[in-house]
Amino acid sequence: DGVSTEIAFAAELGEPLADANRRLATAWAFPQLAQQAMRDDQAGNTRPQTVKIADSLARTTSAGWQREETHAATEQLSEFLDVSRDRACAWLHQQATEAARSLSRYNYPLPGFALMFMPGEIGQDENDDHDIPLLGGRRPHEQPVAVTQAPDLHTTMAGIMRQIRDECGAARVVFAMLNQDRSRLRTRLALGGDADDGLRSLDLDLSQKNLFTLLLTKTQSVWLHPDNAAKYQGHLPASLRPMLAAQGGYMMSLFVREKPLGLL
């Protein structure tokens, strides 16, 4: 209904959500550092502040890089590191990219991959050779590299899909993209599977509400497996059900500039 999470929970609980969270943390014996990070009187304590900022960055970037909440969290990081906002953003993007590379084998949607779809281009005068401060150290000086043309969407997605197959052992990986008016979902790229696999020529009408239309409302994912098949079976388009593997599969929505692009 347009009401924020904090206000909605406060109305139901009869107290501010932050107070309820702190009471639960005490009752459930959260680690001391986690409990300190939930308090408002730790502004001068570096370790709890680090945890609080890390939590804020993780939550906001997972929802989108161009959101106001993400910009606000980046400002907090900038103040904490005592650097300009641009340098804080560069450091954050580097960390997100490295996390995406090291954690991609777990087949979980990671904010670092969304950086490839962010708007903007690198200008000729934006070559910054300064070290970016890290928490507890400094980044090694890097050698300049030649600027190459950014890959197109097809090349980018193909590379991601090959990485998923290589590192996760997926039998098939399919990227389905919305058409211009977002009324249909069609296969754009497919790796693996049989030549006559129905997912290779997928063309779904999205006028009727189903699992795919729900996934495309925001950045999210779902893992289909035998244990939850009965729960989701009725939400799948009838034409799609025979195409899915018996053991299930993982589906995630892809967004660009907070607008749906398709499904992977």
C-alpha cells in the first residue's frame, strides 16, 4: 500500500522496528558485535560502524545500483573512508566484482553482475591512477591497460552463461528476453540441452499472470525442485511444464536501470 516496512511493522508491533530487532537480538544471543551494530550510540566505535555500513550496502545493492537507498549508503561509505564519493563508489564496485567472481559458483544472484548493465561511459579524462584506500590497507598500484570496446549484450550474456555452465555444472542455461512492449518472453540465447529442446524456441504470452510475470516485477529468483513442485506447478504456463527438467531448475530475473530485461 505504499507504506514503508518500518512503519508497517511498527504499527503491528506497537513499537519501532529497530527496538523490536534489538530485543530479539538480545533474546537470541546474537554476537556482541552484531548487537552493537544495531544500536544508535556506536557512532564513535569503528567495528560496529563497519558492520552497519556493510549490512546497508549489501541490502541496497542487492535491490539495485541506481536506487536512492544505494546512493545514500555509498555516501555513508564515503564519509567512513574519508574519501570522495567517486572513489568510494570505485572501491565498492571493485569489491562487488571480486565477490561476484569468487561466489558465482554458488549460483546465487550477485549485485556485481548487474554492474555490467549500468549506464554511462568512461571518458578520456577519467583515468584515475590514485590508490583507493581499503579498510586496513592500500590497493597495489596497477599498470594501465588499453581501453577496449565494451561488449554488446549478446557477448556479455553468452560469457555469463558459459561461466555458469563451467562452474556450476548446469545441463542447460537459457536467457529469455522481453520483447519491446514487454508482452512476450522469448529465448535469446541457449546453451546445452537437446537440439529439439522446447526452451530453445520459447515464446510465452505474458498477458496471463504466472510465475514468470511475478518474477519480472522485481529482482528476485526461485529454485524449483521436486519438494516444491506442487506449490509452483499451478503458476507455470501449461506449455512450459513439459520442458522443465524433472530435477527442477533455478530461475532469476534480470533488470537494467530498474526495468525488467528478462529471465536467466
